[in-house]
Amino acid sequence: MNVRKLRAKMVENAVSVEMLSNLIGTSKSTFYRKLTNKGEDFTVGEANAIARALALSAEEFTAIFFCLSCRVSATTHHKEV
């Protein structure tokens, strides 16, 4: 998941963590935890709700939630540590 792009879209749409966490039915702390975990814990339903709230295009949704280079770099980072 590309957390930077997600955060950028949140700012662009003036949508707070509190607003998104309410939309997907989690607490703010759980939402932050999911963000700091590179989004690995967001369910498909949550990702879809976020996409609707931010009016993401299909291309933006894919770039944010299916970022293959993000997964490779995250995997590489974990192996180096």
C-alpha cells in the first residue's frame, strides 16, 4: 500500500483520519495503526469505503492499495533489519 499517496488524497479532499475511521467503523488509533503497518490490515471493504470517501478513480485506487513497488521495498526493508 502506498500510504503517502493515501495521505496526499486525504489532504487534497480535506478528509481527516477521524472522518475515515468513522466511515470504516474503526477508532482513530486503529486507523493510525493500520497506516503505520503499511496498510496491511485494511480489509477490502475498508479499502472500498476509503476509495468512495476520497472519490478515488480506479487508477488512484490501484496505485494506493495495490502498490507493488511498495510491497517490494517493504519486504526488502524487513529482510535488511
